[in-house]
Amino acid sequence: MSPFLTGVTWLLLFQCAGEAVSRLLALPVPGPVTGMLLLFVALRMRGRVPESVGTAGDGLARHLSLLFVPAGVGVIMHFGRLAGEWLPIALALLVSTVAAIAASALTFAALARRQDAAADEPAPGPGA
């Protein structure tokens, strides 16, 4: 089997496992998100990303724009409803965008401080 198909198979298995865990434990988190967390834990335990999973991830990322087609179709299908509720939708988009930018900025600032602190530590001497 090709590395791409092997990688996609692993990704789908983790998605199915996440779906099962979310349903069995009645988690308020979608199954694919739980599956992604399980995949992350498995990859961290393994210490590296298998070639097949990397190949599948790269291939899917190259064609990520195709995943927006169903969303665009949904917007067109429900345009009347969206037109009637544009203000709450616009406010939700604005607030979530500002929150995402703030979270990114705070994360960057924390990581920059952490990196500066690590750079300021003296290197261990020859006897250490």
C-alpha cells in the first residue's frame, strides 16, 4: 500500500477511536478532536512522526482549500437566514477573531520570555 494511503488509514483510525471515546464517555468534545488528541499523544510517545502519516498530512494540507467548498455551498444555501442574522454573526466573528489574535500574542510573549530566560542561564561548566 502507498505511504499516503497508509497514513490516511492511520488518521481515520484515530478519528474513529476519538469518536468512540467521545461517545462512550459522553464528552462534550467532537470525536475528531478527541482523535486528534489521541494521535498527538501517540506521536509524542513514539517520539517522531511516521513517514506515512507525514506523507498523508502533507498531501491533505496541499489540498486544504478543497475542504472549504462544502462550507461555501452551505453559505449559499442558507444565504437568506444569514442575511437576516448578519449582526450576531458579524459580532461573533469579530469577538472570536480578536480573542484568537490576543491568545496568539499572549502565547508568543510567554514563549519569547521563556526563550530569553533560557538564553540568559549560564552554560554548565566543564565539571558539571
